[in-house]
Amino acid sequence: MQKIVVDLGERSYPIFVGSGLLDKSHLIPMNISEGRVVIVTNTVVSPLYLEKVKSFFVDRSCSQVVLPDGESFKTLETVNVIYKFLLQGKYDRKTTLVALGGGVVGDITGFVAATYLRGIDFVQVPTTLLSQVDSSVGGKTGVNHQLGKNMIGAFYQPKCVIADISVLSTLSQRELKAGFAEVLKYGLINDLKFFDWLDSNSRELLGKEPECMAQVVKRSCEIKAEMVAKDEREIGTRALLNFGHTFGHAIESAMGFGNVLHGEAVAMGMVMAADLSLRIGWISQTEAFRVRQVLEKNFQLNIVPPEEVSVKQYLDLMASDKKTENNILRFILLRSIGFGEINSKISSDALRATLSAKNLLCMV
Ligand code: NAD
Ligand code: GLY
């Protein structure tokens, strides 16, 4: 078992990464205070892992809220269902919520924890690759609004994160690949060596080879923990973690939440951001081809944005992006592979060229 600490002073917390962690019944109880426990999960994950997690709490009150599955339920209505359960059960401030599921369950549960009785403890037990490498770490919690992705939320850190690689055995290949989009993001913005390693090990990773998976989750969490520790509330460099997300969130919103998976939209968005980087002369054509090769060929990600989304839709949706400052869009681009940088000076011509390109990452 590996332990990575997110260093945030008195709000610091451990991320445990390894195989079979859900067989270690002491791990969650020893990281939370005494009090009642409510596990929040969904209809897909509960038949798989709920009983196991419930068995950790035989000596205290433990109940569960089972949500419907999917991004389309990441809403204030679902938050309200959980508030009602907690209020009707008279759950007090010593209650701990356990988020058992992917990023949707984690984001919703974290937001409820941030706001119920002005804040109660919560723990993340991420069960998708995407949630293990990204959403369970760093304290971004929240829900979607009809008018935009993740528009309602709070920064609120969990007490610990338990990333058990074994639970990925039940994850579909489509969800696995979507998770690799966020993994590749870390290599692209922060770590060329990691990107090279991912490139060389894509076959083992798509086959969920346990040692490679543990390595992937550990390295991704290390990178994210370091970036969050430097800039918890995204005043500056944490924004790099949104590489591909400005375009990706627009795709998710335009296509209707849940129709394109978050990781799939991020993969397309990263290719669009890399295309923009190429257009302004930051990355070379050789690097651009490599980005395309690794995402499309090695990790079998669809990198072609949906034709249905018009340039106008992108521009409208991106205008409400959370990174916008004084109506100026800030893009996360690549100076080179392994080095992301924020750019607020993109010309409308370059942006429109990327948004309307038929063949991204190819200027020859
Ligand atoms: P998800 O939560 O919808 O999970 C994907 C699917 O896998 C769901 O159907 C889920 O029920 C199922 N599932 C979960 N664990 C499983 C398992 N072990 N075996 C079989 N099926 C399993 O999606 P996701 O990709 O985990 O997360 C995407 C969400 O995370 C988006 O809403 C995105 O905005 C959010 N996100 C948040 C952050 C953050 O920093 N908070 C970062 C990245 C993404
Ligand atoms: N997923 C982006 C962030 O956590 O900042």
C-alpha cells in the first residue's frame, strides 16, 4: 500500500493507493472521528461494494443513500434528496459521509458534506480510474447546472481517500479509457517522463495489469497532490489541471450531460488545446502528431469532437467557463509535451481555426 499526503496544513489528508484496500476494515474507521456514518453510492456500485464497506462500521450506526446512476443526476435535486435523508434522520455534525463510487458520487457527496449543517466530514472511496486519479483528490465538489458544467460547488477537502485498484476489475473498458484521458493530462502538462512511460505501457494499462495500474494511480495522485498543495483554491497554477476542460466542458454541456463521458470530452478537449498550441507556435508538428498517436492509437480514445457542436455553441458555452476573467478566456496550452502554461492572449482567429478544424493537430 502506498500513502500520499495532500499537504494543506491542518486540512492535510492521506490518499491510500493499493490492491485489496477494501479488505482492510480498519483503514476508513481509523481516519474518521466517532459518530454516525452514511455511505452515499449509486445503483451500479452498491451491489458490487456496499456490503463490504458497510461491514467496516458494524460497531456504529451506518446507513446508506443509493442514488440513481449517471452524470444527468449530478444536480441540486439529488443534493436535496441527500439533505432530506440526513435531516429526517437527525444526523448531527459528528456524522461522516462516505462517497463510494465514481466522480459523480464523489462530487455530489463532497458538496453535501461541505454544506450540510455548515460542514461535516467526508471520505472518498473512488471506484473508477478517473475518480481515483483525479476527482477524489483536491476538494473540488459540486454539481452541474442547466447553464453549465460544475457551476455550483465548493472547495472542501475529504478526511482521506481510499483508492483500491482491485475495484477497477469491474469497470468497463469505455470507463477505463475515459479515466486514462485524465491520466494522460498529468503527463502532458507536468511530466514528460510519465507521458513516455504511459506511451510505452499502454497495452498493459488497457489490460488493467495490476502493478502498472497501481503505478498510474500513485503517480497521478502525487502530481495532483503537489499542485493542489501549492494552490488549493485555483488562484494560479492549479488551473493547469483544467487542460482540455474548457473545450471538454463545452462538449459535455452541448451534447447533454451523460451522453459524452467526462473523460471522453476531456480527451477531445486536450486535442483541441494541443491544436491551438500548435497554431500559435508553442508545440511543433512532431509533438502534435505524438499527442494524437498516444491518445488515439495507444489509448484508443476518440479525439474527434462531435460535429453537432457549432463554433457559436463553443464560444457561448466557453464564455461562462470558470477560468474566464473580465470576460477574457484563459486557455491551458502546451509549451511542449510535459509543460502546460496558461495563455490569456489567444486571438479570435486562432481559436476559430481550432474550433472549425476538420483535422485537428495537422497543419501540414
Ligand atoms: P461516474 O461517476 O459517472 O462513473 C462512471 C460509471 O462507472 C458510472 O456508471 C458508475 O456507476 C460506474 N462505476 C463506478 N465504479 C465502478 C466499478 N468499480 N465497477 C463498475 N462500474 C463502476 O464517472 P467518473 O468518470 O468516475 O467521474 C466523472 C465525474 O467526475 C464528472 O462529473 C466530472 O465532472 C467529475 N470530475 C470531478 C473532478 C474534481 O476535481 N472534483 C475532477 C475530474 C472529474
Ligand atoms: N480536475 C481539476 C482540478 O481538480 O483542479
